[in-house]
Amino acid sequence: MPVASSIQELIDALKTRKTNIARALDDLFGNANALNQLAGNPNKDALLTDWILGRKGGDPLPDWAVNELKAGPGSTGLVAHPLTDDEILHIRNWPANHKNDLAKKLHQAIEGNAPLEFFWELYGKDKEDMDTSVAGQVIFRSPQQNVSVSGWFTALANLLASIKVKVNQ
């Protein structure tokens, strides 16, 4: 589910298949330069654990991940699309199996200098899904009824959530 602060962000995500989270993960794991820096990063041991983003849904993200993804103090400066606290919370609440599957992909990317590209899309099922079946890609899928927009956009988000979106057709 994308965390959007405006309708335009949601529309852009539907058009480009890129949410802010997908862009930030692309920045961090999506090019050889970034992966080279991560491979030599003092936090490399933390990067190559199974709890790279927490072991289960609701686990806090490790400090290095928050600093990098928010482009905070002590970060490598690789993330050109820094995340908000709501977006960090969203990652924190990903299901454990998504975090574990993603950890495996991130390990392969860092150790093999094999960049990943991250995408997002809506689909017709009733729970979050993550697809890693295409080499070099991670696709996050959100149920159509589970789209959130903060602030005064909530009523409009409910309307948008009821709109059918065709994916890859």
C-alpha cells in the first residue's frame, strides 16, 4: 500500500508503478555504485542479516536503515528520495514473510553487486503481496481496498479505493 500525502502522489504511483518507498529502495539497492558503497559500509554485517528490516511485522527498523532511508545524519547520502516517518512505519509493518524474502534478495544484490529495481502496483486480492519471481525486480502489490491517503484526502481515498485498476493488461 502506498503511503501518500496527496492525491497526486497516488496518481503518480499508479502511473509509474513507483511509490516513494520504491524510489528510496531503488536509490539504495538499485545501482552498482550504491551496492559498492553498501558492500564496503561499516554496517555491512547488519545489512546481511535476516532482520535487515526487522524480523516480523511491527519490528522497528534498524538504526542504519532509518538513517539511510530518511537520508538522516550518518547516512551514506545514497537515498535521493528520502522517506517520511509514515513511510518508515509502513515498512516496519510489512509482514514477516515479505521482510524475510526481501532480506534474501537484498543479500544477493549486495554480495553479487546485482542491482534491484522496485515496483508497486494495485491488484485484486485481499492482502499485501510481494513478487520476487522476476530476476532483478521486487514488486510490491497492494489490495485495491487498502490504499491510504493522509489528511483531508481520506474521503477521496475511499472513493479511489473503490475504483477498479487493471494491472498489466
